[in-house]
Amino acid sequence: MAEAPPAQRMTYGGYLRLEELLELQDGPAGYEPSPCNDEQHFIITHQAFELWFKMILRELKEAHTLLNSNHVEEKSLPKMVHHLERVTEIFRLLSNQWKVMETLAPQDFLAFRDKLGTSSGFESWQMRELEVLLGLENEQRMGGMDPLLHMRKLAKEGKVSAKVLTDFEATSNAPSLNDALCAWLARTPINGSLPESENDENVTQSFVQGHLDVMKRHGEDVIAHIVAIGHGEEAQVRPRIEAAQHQAASFLMPEGIVSRSRAGLLFIESYPELPLLSWPRRLIDAFVGLEQSMLLFRSAHARMVERMIGRRMGTGGSSGVDYLDATTKYRVFVDLWAVRTMLVKRDALNDVDHPEFYGFAMAE
């Protein structure tokens, strides 16, 4: 193969557009004076965050495209798990990246903090978009903040481009990943029955009631065991056990009606050994791992800021660390966490009806 002429040869710097990239650490156009060492450190760290947020959005949107469908092919599940696990690892990396920020001493930061003006991390439209894409509701946000309204305000002021706003609005108007996940869980075959099956409502009701009965029997065994070994009186233990059973019934049958998505979730978590449920179980765990990594990321962020500026007000007018601490309580995939409270050991559960449906059929 003939060697490409020097002018056409791809180089490392050319492929990564390094010269352009490395010109972006001196602050906005016309920014004076040039950033000191500590300020450039601050800029580079946050630019690195935004580059990773770009990758996170790409991965989550790929997973969303696969999951947001009326029929999700089984071969798509490993792809979704791959996308989500990559995002999880990125957030783990970003949690550690806050440690780099902690090398900036409080007085070093205060020396240039005023130059940030009223800019705020809340204006990171990529972080806000990925929250919306996941399914974080405005009601869950501290003060009920609406990121879409804020982005429209910034666009009107010329602070973000029309493309940024268009992309943000498209994400806001589409079903979230959590919406798509719940819809997918609602289609879970339960004891061989699908939502469109003739007797599905009765089959699903029977599975849920059967699980609640197993929980009740198991609860009686727990009470008897605790009393027998002298670790408590029945009058003290029983209310806690029965409260957990009542909570499980309310979760699975809100307002007395079975939630098929939650029933499907419980079925997958209860019978992970069924071949057909292997990858669905992996997907659920991938969502849990993703949210866990985000919680750790938010917690690391809050502790870094508290270490640097204490409890003073944020540059954008927020309550600073108090606001960041509030974000550590954000949960999107609430059902995936809640169902774990009501799981019962496998050998205490009822056997699965129609096991051949889940991959146990033997070749003749």
C-alpha cells in the first residue's frame, strides 16, 4: 500500500483536533486577565466533566432508542446493559474527579470566584438534560425548579444556542427512560401470561396475592424465631413485620389494583434463574447500578463544595451545599429499589407455572 502524502497523513493531534481543544482553557473571548494556574485548573476540570456528560447523553439516548418501543427484542438487552454499565463507570470516574478539585484550597478559589459572576452549575444543560432523559420529575427537584423553563430563558437571552434548546425540548417531550422501563416491565410474562392473554388479570392477581401470602408465612416464622431466641417480644416485633407486609401490598396494588409493571418487576427479581429472565434481571441491575453511581457522584460533589466554600451561598444564588445535599436524595428508579424490600428467599416461593415458557423446554 502506497504511503499517504505528508499533507494527507492522519496524526494523533489532527484526529483529536488537539490545537483547537487546547485553546479553550483561557476563559470566554476577551477574558482578562488570563486565568491564573488555579483558575485554569477549575476550568479544565469542569470542561472534562462536560465532555463526559456528552458521552453519557450519547449512551443513554442509545439505550432509550432501544427500550422506548412497543416490542423490545431480546438481543437488544445486552446492548442496553452495555450502554448503562459504561455510564455507571463514567460516573464512578467523575466521582473521583472531584478529588482533583479538592486540591484547590479555599483561599485559592476565593481569589477568582467573583469572576464567575452569576454562573451556576445548574446551567449545565447537559446535566439537566440527562436528568430529564432518565426521568427526574420537576416535583422532585429542590424548590420545584423547571430546567426547561430555565433553558428557554437562557436561549431568549442568547446564552444558549437554538440547537441546545431544541435538543432539550425534544428530550423533555419524549417518554423518559423510566417511563420506557415501566412500560417494558408491564409486558413481563408472569407465569406464562402476557398482558394480551385472555386471563392475564387473574394470573397476575394470583401471582401477587401468592407472593403476599408467602411474605406473611415468612413473617410468622421470623416472629417465632426472634421470640424463641430471646431477641424481642412478639408485641414489639409483630407491628414491624406487619407494616412491611402492608407496605408490600400497597406497592404491588396501589389503590387496590395490581400494578402490572411492579408485578413484572417482582417476578423477574423473584425468579432470576429462569433463562428468559436472565438478561431482564441484568438490565434492572444495570439501572440500579447507574443510579447508585449518580448518588455517589452527587455526594462527592457536595462534600467537595463544602470543603471549599463551607455553607455560603452559591454563585448562581442557590443555597450552595444545602442545594447539593438535597440533590443526593433524588431518586428516579424508585420501584427498582423498593421491590428489594419485599423479596423472599427462593426456596420459600411458589413454583413457576409453565416453566417451559422461560426456556426449560427439552428437545425431543
